[in-house]
Amino acid sequence: MDLTFSEEQDELRKVVRSFLAKHSDEAQVRRLAADPRGHDPVVWRRMAGELGLQGLAVPEEYGGSGFGYVDLGIVFEEAGRALLCGPYFATVALAAEALLRCADEQARRDLLPGVASGATIATLALTEDGGRWDEPGIRLTARHIAAGWRLTGAKTYVPDGHLADLLLVAARTPNGISLFAVDTGDAPGLARTPLPTLDQTRKQARVEFTDTPARLLGTEGAAWPALERTLATAAVLLAAEQVGGAAAALDAAVAYAKIREQYGRPIGSFQAVKHKCADLLVEIESARSAAYGGLWALDAGDEQEIAIAAALAGAFCSEAFVRAAGDNIQVHGGIGFTWEHPAHLYFKRAKSSEALLGTPSYHRELLATRLGI
């Protein structure tokens, strides 16, 4: 296994970083965080049309470019650095991955081209009021009638659930956990409510179903293994995003420490500040190794290694981002606590991401279980 980036991957990073520097700067992040839509449709279309980011890791037979997870991880790392506002994580890391993992070839051919082209915003609706990301936490029910399947219940904390064109819904049927597709354009009995969450750079919603028609994907009762793998992949991609955000926070802290003076000296020359930044660098580089290890495991395709690497990355990178964002505020001092400074945007993203796919303690428990400890 080659654990280095190719010239093409380095160029991909440069292109994505340049694009996001223009279209996801602080002013844009603040504007979109205040926008109920949470993203700029023009930028979303350009991400798909000019860069092909939505379909980067989607196989070519479904309208994508067929690149690997390492390439996709580079995009997520840069998105995290820029605090990209938009349904990219929901569409690519959750929905597209769930479609690729479900045992339904026709569904992939029907639904993935729209996702890959950017025409379809999609998400995975899994968590409910208990906030659990495991199989027992799924209580929403699906029943089969002559006209097809109907969903009844509620999902919450659904990333970009208020604006998604396509909802992939995990539901409980008499035979177990099943996955369903709901086209939100004409779905009766569907109600979606944006949630006033801590981090408005990544919108979440509560979605309620009342006898809502849905399309069964794959075999009834057999969806949990595919969903579990989807969550593992998403955990690694989220870890890459968290590494990008943590690195941006450290860069901001170091830059400020070089110019802010106290007692006639830059504060970066003080031992307490130097040690804080040095310790943070070590932690972020360790988190980067965990995230990259997960990406290479995904490309290698070893299911056991993927499960272990995903749990490790999910636990370590979440905590590293929270610490980096918090220490960035501390280094900046009083100005770092103000609304006018961008430090709080990274801290809020760090805290919301920490719980997005399960807390660090949840991932450590998964890791221990998968290692047989």
C-alpha cells in the first residue's frame, strides 16, 4: 500500500483549496450560516460542473468519476479547513455511500447519477429522538400495503434534511432494519422542520413521516450491514474534515501569536503559548495520521480494518478538533470570544461534529468491541 499522495492528489488539493478560498471565505460562511438554505446553489452547481466534487468517488457507470476515498478525503479535509457551508457531507458521505452499499443495482442506476451531477441533494435520515447511531436506536416503522411501503415516525438531527431532494430513511420492518428512498418533491405526509442548532454552518432538521410513500432499497430487513459500513465510511470522511478544521484553527492561533505583543514581545515567545501550540501540532498530526489511515483502509477494502480505523478516527479526530478550536480561542484572548472573530465558527463546528456520528466515547466503545477488548 502506498501511503503517500500522488502528484495528481496534491494538485487536487491545490485546486479545491483555491476554489474554496474564493467561495467559502469568512464572509460567505457567515452569510450562509444565517441563510435558511445553508448553501449557495450557484457554488453547489459549480462544485459539480467545474470540479466534479459530488461525483468524485462515484463509479463511472453511475455518472461519477470513479476516484478513490483518499481523493475524496482530500476534498473533505479542505472543506473542513474552509468551513464549507452546504449539503456536501450529507449528499456525498452519507447518501451516496448508502446507495453504493445497499444491494439494489436498479436504485443505484436510478438515483446516483443525479447525486453525482449535483442535481440531487440527498441525505441519510437515521437518528431519532434518542440521538443514537446504532441499530437499536431505529424505531421509525415501515409497513407494506397493496400500493407499496409507507413510513410512519420521525427522524431528527438529519443533516440538510430540510432541503434534501432525496431522503434515504432507515426504518424498522417486521424482518428488521430496511432502507427506503423518499422523493421529497411530491411525498404526502412529509413534514420537515429546520432545527436551531449550535452550529448553523451545517444545517440539521427534524423530519416527520405520516403514512408517507417510500421505495424499498434492497432486501427488506437486510439493510443494517450496509448502513453500518456507510457510517464507518462517513466517520472517516468526517475525521478528514475535522483535521482540516483543526489545522486551520492552529494556523490562526500561530499567526496571531506572532503578531500580538505583550510586554514588548510577541506572545508566541512566551513558554505557555509556545507549548500550547506545539502540543496542539502533535495532536493534529496524530489525528491526520488516524484520518489518512482510515482513507487508505477504505481504498484497500479490508472490512475489518475499515471498522477499526473508522472507530479510531472517529474518536481521536473529534477530540483533536474540539481542543484545537478551543485553544485557538484561548490564544486569541478576549477578541477570540467575540462574535466578530471567526474563532467561534470553528468551535461550534467542532462541537457539532463531535456528536454528529456518535461521541468519542461511543467510537471508543466501538473500537474496543471490534478489537475484542
